[in-house]
Amino acid sequence: MPKPPGEINFQDSNIKLSVVILNYNTRELLEQCLASLPDRPDYEIIVVDNASTDDSVKMVGSLFPRVKIVRSKLNCGFTRGNNLARNFSRGEYVLFLNSDTKVFPKTLPCMVAFMDDDTAIGISTCRVDLADGRFYYASHRGFPSPWNSLCYFSGLSRLFPRSKLFSGYTATYLPLNTVHEIDACSGTFLLIRRRILNLIGWFDEDYYSYGEDIEMCYRVKQLGYKVMFNPEVRIVHYWGASSGLKKVSREVSKASREVKKLWHNARYEAMGIFYRKHYQDKYPGFISRLVFGGIALEKYFSSFGL
């Protein structure tokens, strides 16, 4: 009898790690990312191409023949795109890695060993730095409860970055030079045990993009596993290359205005989805009305920058 999709008998597989990279029109950055990954027989690399219009697929086939290519006929977003790798990956661990990243030689072996050493860890991430040297705080954060979200959007978290009370979402009160538990990391670099990934059903496709990484971390914690931050190794992230929404990567992004708008709307839709799934039943109605009103206002004012 054939195994159900995603169910791997590890005794039949010598693959320790599956690296899943979703690509949409980031040909140059994707090449840099793939070139930075270690070439090991116990690692497999899977590129899911989300209907790119550049020559990304041709480049991968020509320069990286060992890389598996999964092609989507449509740009189906971050969650559905990554989930297409489910039936093609065999690793004991799965790493979701953005195409606009550069990985250093020791990063993947160190992170796999880190997971091997503690079976209570469900998800882990390394240190993620931006191209300009700043730390990427989305890779190290708390859950967006109503209070945490209020502090973040009101600016209180910036005024009091060392306060656990006011910086619960950004988690800037936690030291960045030590290994510790966090609520959530970013899908930029998200390393998870495959058996746990199968338990939760991979990424929640209610999200198009944004929020799906927080959702995954939340569900893994509900199962009793830890989400860990390990700053002993790192990657560089060219933030926003696919969406075109971030100034730090606007020069290298090929995103059209339509794509930018799609990603912008998805960000705010994700906020509402997460709140409805995990907080709406826990708070009185007036809190929910304030939350959804705040999301709508933030979405409206931020749209002027598109």
C-alpha cells in the first residue's frame, strides 16, 4: 500500500533535511541563495516556483541540477506555494527558507544539530539580519494579542523596547545574543520537525501570505513543543524582494504595483484571520470591534505608500 502524501518512513530515506524555497521572480537572489547552501547527500533542496515570468526555472535547471523544481501554473501565494513541496520532500526536518536570503556555511548543520539535541523543540530559527546590518525582528517576536498589537501600532513598543509589558510583540526585551524560547519566528527561516509539520497539516491556507508563520508557531506550541531562537548562526535576508513593499529591497524587487497591492492587502487580512481564530472568543465584543477597526484604519493609511 502506498504511503499517504507527506508520510515518510525515515528508515527508507537518507535525507535529514529538506530545504523548501518558494520563488517568485527573484532570479538573481534565488541563484545567490542556492549557491550559499551546502551540497550534502543528506540534504535535499526543493524550489517551488510560483509562476515566475523571469528565467528563474531555467537558471535552476542549468546551474543547480540536483535541485528539485516544483512548478505552479499560478501565483498561489506563500502558504499554498510552500505546501506544494509536501509530496516531494523526504527530510526528517523541513526548512522553509525565503529565496531572498544568503545562508552561511555553518548555519544549516548547526541548526539541525540544535534540533537533534532537544526533542522538545518543534520549531527553531537562527539569527536573521537584513542586508543593511539591522536585525530582522519579525524572526523573533511574541503573539499579536490585542494588548501586544496596541502597543506595537501605537508606538509604545518603540518608546519602551526593554519593557516586557510594552514590547510583547517585538520581544525586544529579550537578549539577542543567547539561545532562548520565543513565541514565533518568521517563515524567512523556519525549521520544523516533519512529523510535527504533518500533524498540523503544513501551512494554514486560510492565509495567502503573512501570518501563516505565526499561525504555525502557535499551533506547534499548542501541541506542547517549543519554538526556539538560536543566534549562534545566522543568515542575511533581502527583505521584501518578492512583494516590493520594503525600502531596503525596493531596488532589487521586480514586483508590479498589482503584486504590491496583493501582498499589502494580504498582510492586513492575515491580522484579522489570526484574531478570529485565536482571540475573538476570548474577548468581549467591543474589543473585537476596536481590533477590526484598528486593522482597517492601519490598512487605509498604509495604502498611500503603495
